[in-house]
Amino acid sequence: MVKKADGASNFRSGTVVIVGRPNVGKSTLLNRLIGVKLSIVSRRAQTTRHRILGVHTDSRAQIAFVDTPGFQLEHASPLNRTMNRTVTSALLDVDAVMLVVEADKLTKQDEKIISMLSETVPVVAVVNKIDKLKDRTALLPFIETLRTAYPFAEFVPVSAEKGTGVEDLIDAIVNYLPVGDPVYEADTITDRPERFLAAEIVREKLFQFLGEELPYGTTVEIERFEHEGPLRRINATVIVSKAAHKAMVIGAKGSKLKVIGTRARKDMEQLFGGKVFLEVWVRVKQGWADDARSLRSLGYS
């Protein structure tokens, strides 16, 4: 049995899905809400490819936040279609929705996602990146534009990067959750296994150290994940779709792969709270991102 944080009869518990177009800061926001770097981030769009659940528990409520891939309209590849299905399925059976938009920037992609929202579930408009606004007076007219686009339950300006407004957002979301018992233990932060998180950490380092050079058809598979007392032995394979990309990931005399592995190991040790022995390899698997069977075998569903 999971105990309430304070034993109060009005404790609230529910699921909130985070949606938005690519690169609006959904993953950065999730990490702020949870207080742990759980969802990987980069400047490049479509960094998040999977549904990521992060659990926030305090004395009032337990909120299961579900981060989703950015909804993609421009490229109809099998991988993008799979990620779009993740978004649409995540909108089902939730207690509230957080639509993240970029301050003073409403695009056709935003409007497409707004058209998918159900008016039977409260939707909070999270206006992110307010720290990037050159003129803060533009915020109120932008909120009025959002108000005419959809009957949002509330508007909360935030800066996920700086942490501004995040506590206000939690306060707002709690009001839309039903009274009920917590589902997860108070110290739970996610339902994802360490094996999955390890793959995501390696993938994040690929984004960080290859930047725009990183081929879109790149993913990470954990071949081995074993505990030896407090030590974790992990073998990760970077999968690329073309032979020419393998050398790009490895770098001159293995330099690029070495720094990717070193930084990934440090992040794993911090997240898992123990020593990690990590080996990273690169393998070519042509056409994996365009093949439904390969996508399923690599955890895309």
C-alpha cells in the first residue's frame, strides 16, 4: 500500500500529459517539475522519441507527468508516425493536459495540436521561454491570442530553463486533479527501468557532441545491463543507418566515442547513485528507422 504524503483526506492524485511541438522545452520543463534530470534535452528538435513518465509527490498531491515527443507535421517517416501515435495515445485517459507553447510564437504546428485537444479534459497553456522575450509587454496580447484559439483552463507563464513560474504551474495543476490515493511510492520519480534511462543518456551525449552532424537515423540499444554488487556493467550500442555515419560517431582514433562514453557514464553514476562500467560500440543497421519491425524491436511503439 502506498501511503499519502500527509495522510490528508483531500490528497489529490492524477496523470497530466505534456504536449507541444518540437523544441518548445517540454523535456526541460519535466526535469524542472520532477527536480531530477530524467528526460534528455538538446537544442535539436525531436530529441524526445518516447513517452517519459516523471512523478512529483508533495504533501498535497502526486502528479504523474507524461512527457511526449514533439508532434511532427513536416516529415512523414515511419519513425515520426510512430512518435506522433505516442502523442495522440497519451492524450487519452488523463486528468489534465499541459500544452507547452513558446512565448509570443504560435505556429501552424501549435494550432494542429490545439485542434487535437478534447474540451472534456482541462488544458493548461504553459507559455514557456518567457526569459527570451525582449519585450515582456508582448506576453498579455499573446495570451489573449491563445484565449481565442481554445478554451484553456488556465495560462501559466514559465521559464523551464531558469525555473521561473514552475512552482506556480504545480499549484495550478493540483487544482485539476481528482481526490485520491497516490499510485507510486513517495520516492518514485519514474516508471522507466534503468536500462531505458541508460540508453537515453547515451543518446543525449550523441546530440551534445555531434550536434547538427548527428544523423537522424541514430538510436541506442543496451546489449548488456548487469549488477555486480553496487557496480553496474553496461554495454551500449549506437545504431546508425549508414556505414558513412559510423566513422562520424567514432571520430578520429575513437576520440568522439570516448568522450561520449565518458560523459554518459558520469551522468549514469549521478542518476543511479553508484559506479558504472560502460562500454559503447557503433553498429550499422541500414533502414532501421523506416522498418516497422526494427522500430518495435528497438522499443518504438
